Amino acid sequence: MSESAVPATAEPTHHHTGRRVLVNTGALTSASLWRIGMSFILQVLIARRLGVDGLGHYTIALAYLNVSQVIAELGLPTLLVRDLAQHPTHRRSYFRWLLGIQLVTSVLTWMGLITLTFVLPFAPVTAMSLWLVGASLPLYAITSASETLFQAGERMELVMGVEVLVNTLILVFSIGVLWSGGNELMLIAVIIVTQAISAILCLVLLARSRVLAAPQEHVHVQLESLLRRTMPFFGLSLSDVLLQRLDILLLSFVAGPTVTGIYSAAYNVVRVLMKLIQSFWKALYPTLSRLHRQTRERYDRLSALSLRFGLVAVLPVAAIGFGVAPELLNLLFGGDYGASARAYQILIWAAPLFLIEVYATTLLMIEHQLRASLWISVVHILGTVLLLPPLTQLLGANGAALAVVLAGSLGSALSLYLLHKMRLPLRVKRFWGLGIATVAAGLVAFFLPAFWLATAALAATVYLVLCWATGVLTVGDFQTLRRTLLSSEAK
């Protein structure tokens, strides 16, 4: 990361850099985990207070909002974080352009959402939700542009402060709405209000921080060149959000709010796991990138260990979750979500497939194989588009879950092929032992007639014992991981 914004009186560069990396990594990870937690709690409360249809309407609105935010950004934040970190004197000029472009694209995207409500067969509540949720986009443009500068200035703690405060306010205000008898549309209004607070707070922090400190140069920005350079970043951002939200978008007009609500209860639990998987590989990305440049042997070793540890962590969650699904979803959402438990038992197997996909895309990006990485996302998205509508019509929420798993299988199969073709780390030591431990844990969780928490604990114990007995996990693996990480930091 660039240190050009550090004052001349700063302490030695390597000390400052080390502390700043820790602060930035910790801030972004904390903000991400907080957002995941607040969102999950809110989804559970909505499911309990507003029922299946209410959860369906709200999830649909959020899915369209997430995709609309990415469209309105046009990939510019990712591009400009990189460029403005290297050229801090250009920040003021580019901020004006960035804010202006995103305000225009946010309004156009809002108009596009409104147009969709006349074209697609949405339920009236869903249509009105899209009208309302689009109103938050211009406010989001201010937040996005400001946070781009915070990240370029290596001030991730400012991003964390805004994200933590706003997501906390969303939960608090939404609880107030739910307990006062409010509906889905009032919950959407909460998003607009909190986005306005976020925009104001970002502008205040921008003015008070040194992110735009002098000297600042006037830069002639060529709009056509800027938009052309941002297109690859836009493609990656759009494919990423579609991988996470395309199922809900398709269900919104293929099946309607009831089936979407049944599916969403299962989806929201699995999505927490998928977000954690993303965070895992995102945290490893800088270290793997350094090792790739420094020493291939350590890079290969850490890649293989990370894949194995990831599978060791995710597979038992899937197997045990499959066994205790009815009790788990009843605890979270109440007694009206039996159908969601069946969908969850299918959908949970998308998580280990997703782990393989993210592993492959991470390594391909490090290897500068951006096009191959993008192909994995394209195949996964196409699989979802082709499989989800017919399977949903045939099997309802279970069909939607099956389509997502099958699409993930296609993406994972391509991932494995590309990793093998490019001779990237792929082999998982003692995979047969891992498979035996996973099956055994799943059987214990599914058949043992006991309280679900005791069942899950016993299944996890069986899993760990078998992993240790078959050599899937050893003391040496943890020592090797520690040595690899420490040696990379030392360099």
C-alpha cells in the first residue's frame, strides 16, 4: 500500500506500514462480520414477525438493491482505490467526477427499477418496494464515493465506523418498526433513512480527515478513458453480486414472495457460511500474493493447506447441518418453516462447492488469469439462469435449492479443471479420510434421536476423532501453517 499520504513526521515506514496493515485488515474484517451478523438477526426477526411472505418481499427488495448498487458504481471504486492510493494529489479532482458519475448512474438505475415493475409480473408490495429501495441509491452514491477515498487513503477504520453504525441503526430502527406493527414497506423506509445518515456522516468524516489534505492537483479527467478502464472491474463486481443474488432475482418473478420466503429462510442461513468463506479467502489473498512473488514452494504449501483446512471446516458444517436442519430452522424462524428445512438440507451443500470456486478464482487472480477466473463465474451464473426457473416450477423452493447446488457443481467442476490444467495446488491430503469423517458425522446427526444441540456436538466429536485417526489433521499441519505464515511476514 502507498504511504504517500503519511506526514513527514511519521515514524519509520516499516513500523507504520505494519501497524496500518493490521488496522486495515482488522477494520474491514470486523465491519464485514458485523454486517453479516446484523443482517442475519434482522432476517430472523422479519421471518418471525411478518411470516413467509414478508420475508420474501424484504429479501427480494434487498437483492435488487444489492445488484443496483453495483450497477450504479460501475466498478469505479475498485479502480480508483488502486489509482488514488498511488496518486493522493489527484483525489479531490477524481472525487468530484466519481460522485457526479455515481449520482447520475444511481438515478438512472432507480428509473430502471421503476421500469421493471411495469414489465415483470411483480406482486404489488414487491413493486412498491422496488420504487422505494431505489430512492436510497443517490444517497448510497455519496457513501460509496466517500468510502472510496477512505480506502485509497488507507483509512479503513473510517469505513468500519460508518458500516458498524449504519448496520446497527438499521437493526435498531427495524426492530422498532416490527414491534410497532410496521410492514415490509416501512422496513424499506428504514434503509432510506439510514442511508441518508450514512451519506451525511461520510461527508463529515471526509471533511475532518486528512484524506483530501493539500497539496491537491487539478487533473483533466477523460470520461471515456475512465469508463473504459473501469469495465473489467465492473464485470468482476457484477458477476460477484449475481453469484450471491441471482437466485432471489429469478425467484422474484418466477415463483413470487411465498416460495421466495420459504427459500430465503434456508438461503439466509447458508449465506452466512458463504460470506465467511469469502472473508477467509479475502484475508489470505494478500499473503498468498506475497508468497507467489517471493517463493513458489511456500505459496504452493499455504494454498494446499488453506484448501484442506477450509474443507475440513466447511464439510462438517454441511453434514451436521443437513442432519439437524428441521430443529435448527424451527429454533431460528419458528414453526412455519418446515418446508425451508427441506430446502436447507439441499442448499447447504452449495457451501463446499462455493469454497472450491472461491479458492480457484483467488489463485487464478494471483496468477494473472483474470479471464479464466471470470469464466468460472459465467458458467455458474448461466447454470443458475437455465436450471432455476424449470426446477422451481417443478419442485418449488426445493427445486430452487437444487438448481443452485447444480449450478455450483458446474462452477466447481470448471474450477477443478482449470486448476489441474494450469498445475495450481489442488491435491487434498487424505481426502478419503475427510470423506469418511464427513459421512459419519452426517449419519450421526441425521439418525441420533436426541436434542439437536447434543446431536450436533456428538457428530462434531465423531468427525474430529476420525479426522485425527485417519491423518486428515495432524499437529505437523498446524506447525507447517504457522511457519509458512510467519516466514511470509518476516520477508
